Amino acid sequence: MQIPKLTLIAAVLDINDRYTREHARRVAIYARRLAERISLNATAVENIRLGGLLHDIGKIGLSAKVLNNTHNRLSDDMLAEVRRHPLMGVAVLKDLDIPAAVIDFVQYHHEKMDGTGYPFGLKNDQIPLGARIIRVADCFDAITTDRPYQQHKSWIEAVAILRQISGTDLDPELVAAFIVDIKENLISPDD
């Protein structure tokens, strides 16, 4: 696997959506920190970091209408398009020299613990651990950064939201470990 090529692939997102590129970088850092905190081995940590970096790569296939949406509510067609991005990500990555685990993390990063996520409605341990880690990091970053349709919240507000959706959306053990990391390191995703 050639890391510079993966970085270049992730940078392609910047062409259509600068937010997604920076979001992916932060998610990769948060996901790596969480994987290290729960004592995963070096290979797993690196795969999770790469999964975090590439988790939204499928967004390169989204229409400008979706990417530029400034409303809180998407139309049914726009929502269906957004829900295809994990599968589009798999299509982009499947023929590259990328570990299968990384591709799985991209594919399953929107699955929820209660089975209401997408694209397959997996639940609990059916969702790969790396995808559950990326989901926590992804949610936290989405809450704490400005988006076209929402203003950021403080890390304290974000922690409260993570606790609220823990168990239904997010893995509660991972949320607890992530909160410890955030409190110890604040949010500083620049490491």
C-alpha cells in the first residue's frame, strides 16, 4: 500500500468539497487516538487511521446540489444520494492496494448500534470495530465544526450529545473512551 497515493486520493475531495478534506483529516486523527487508547495493535491503528482519512471518499460522486446544500433537511432524493456515499467509496477503493479492513470501515461507517444506520442496517458487533471507532470520531467532528447547515457546538456540548446517542447510534464503550481522550487532550486534532 502506498500512503502518498492514499493522501492524493483523499485530497481529490478538496476539488469539490474543502470541508470534507479537512473533516477527513480530523476524523483520522481522532480515530487513531481512540484506537490507541483502547490498545489496538499498530496495524489495526493504522488501518483505522486510513479508514478515517478515506471514510467519505465516496462523496466525490455526490452532486453539487447535495454538496452545496445549506438546509437542515434534505429532500428524499438528496438523502438517498448521500446514503450511497459509503458504497461509492467502496467502488473507488476496491481495485486499489488497500487493506480489506480499511474498505470495510469506509463501507460501514454510517451503521448504528441499533441497526437504523446505512447502507445495510447492521447492529452492534455486526459492525466492524474500526467502523464503530470512525463513527464516534466522525460524529464528534461533525458536531464541533461549522457546516453549511449548522453552526459548531463546543466540545462540552458535543460530549453531551455523544452521551445522549451512546448505545443507540454509537458504541457506548468507545464513547466513554473517547470522552476520556477528549478531556485529557481537549480536541487538538493537530497531533
